[in-house]
Amino acid sequence: MSRALLRQTDQIKASLLCGNAAGALTQIDEWLRIAGRKGLDPAAKERLEPVVTELRALAQASLDGALQAADQVRAIIEAARSLQTYDSLGRRLVTATRANAPQRF
């Protein structure tokens, strides 16, 4: 297996672990370019399969985490918009909170 492919795999993994999706995509494109240029023999493909499986699992975990974070932000904003308080006489005051809608991470 090519050292360049192994080095690129390590960089992809590091980007995923750091939460750097754009960096991971750039590294994956580079990895594919190297693999396409040099080609892969059947033995190299067999050795790369566990590595690619691990990268898939890391990418899926990263996506799941980002989706959970987005859901939490939505819940926080919804809760903030519906805050209700009482004045000193016990009258309920409803305060509308204007928050920007969550954006893509």
C-alpha cells in the first residue's frame, strides 16, 4: 500500500476527529486523486477496506453529532421564544424573544 495513501488516510482521520468536515472532504478528494493516479492492486484494496470502514464510521459519528447539536440548538431557541415570567403583582408577562433561525453548521 502506498505511503501517500496511508498518510492521506491519517490526515482524513485527523480532520474527522477534529470536526473539520471541509478539511476531511479536501483530504478525501486528494486521497481519491492519489488512488486513481497510482491505482490499487487487489491486495492493497483488501488492506484498505478496514481503514475505509473506520473512516466511514467516524464520518457517520461526526454527522450524528452535528445533527444532535442542531436539534439541541432548535430546542433551546424554541424554549427561549416561549419564556414566561411574572411581575411583582403576580401577573404573567409573556416576552417574545426574537432569535435568528439556526443556520447550517
